[in-house]
Amino acid sequence: MNLHIILLMKKAILFLCLVALFSFDGQAQLTKRAYRSIESWTINVGVNAVGSLGTRNPFAKLGEFEFNRPFAVAVQRRWSRNLSIEQDFTLNRFKITSTIDNGSLPEAFSYFSTNTYLKYYFSDELFPETLWIDLYTGGGLGIFSVDEINTSANLVLGGIIWVSPTIGLSLQGVGKFAFNHKDNRFDNNHFQYMAYVVFKL
């Protein structure tokens, strides 16, 4: 297990928490509408970790996920209480010492992806009186590149903790099922996790 990657991920999450907490505006008595406006735009900025480790378990070998130049940004439009659409862009890097599907790499590879998700928010159904959390699931399509360009069908699950009506912290996991994965040595099925600071516009 790569302890260096785990420490970097912990530091990144701690940094996101501090940014959001220092942005807290102290408005404790807020209406439900202030937190969950039916129509809103959000911009998410954060980091990501990528794992293509030959396992179907999304929590296996987390310490071996790639966390090198791990930039992530997303824009989301929520047009109803339950539905939204999101477009994201992520960057990462596989080092020459990394593995993909338990195989070694001939060289270092840069990772890029952009994905479109349709998300369904279900927090109101589970926690109708809880204002500070949004949970969602969804799916979509994406384009990614390790050695070559490939496309994927994606499943997403995540949540947002709101520390104010306009600032939140988000954790999101995505399973990416690559098309023509049998014909691609490196550009195949993988998992990706994102940690964001969320800004509601």
C-alpha cells in the first residue's frame, strides 16, 4: 500500500475542509429554500484519485490509486428538486511505477477525462428536515485517455455537506465501464473518486 498517496489524499481533504469552514458565514437560522434552491448553478473545484487495478470492488486497493497532479473541476445545473446535469474535467497521472490491471507500464501516462452526468437527488426522501446534506446517484457518458482515447458509461454516487447556503464539501465516486475495453490494454474499466469544494452561484 502506498502510504504517500494516502497521506496526500488526507492532506487534500483537510485543505478542502479548512477552505469551506473558513468560508462559513455564521447564518445558523436559514430556511430550507436557502439551502436547497430548486434552480441553481454550482461550480466544483477539487482533486481526484484514479484506480485501474483489475478489481470490481470500488474500495479495494485504495492506497494504490493514482494521486499525481490530481485536478478536478465541474459545472452543474440543477433545474428541479431532484434532477441536475453536470459536466466535469479531470487530470491525473500514472507513474512508470504504477500498475494497470496488475500489469506494469512501459512509461508514465497522463490521464484526462470529461464526463456528462444526469444526477438524481434523493435527500428529501430520506431526510426531509435535514438541511445541510444532499445525496445523489446517477449515470452518464464520458471520454477518457490514458494511452489512447476511449469512451465509457458511468455510474455515480455522492453527496454534498453544506456549511453555508453557498459553500459545500462534496465526495463523489464513479465507476467507469469502458467501451471496447477488451481491445485496449490501458484505457479500460476503472474507478475514480473526487473531493470538491462546491460553490453555489
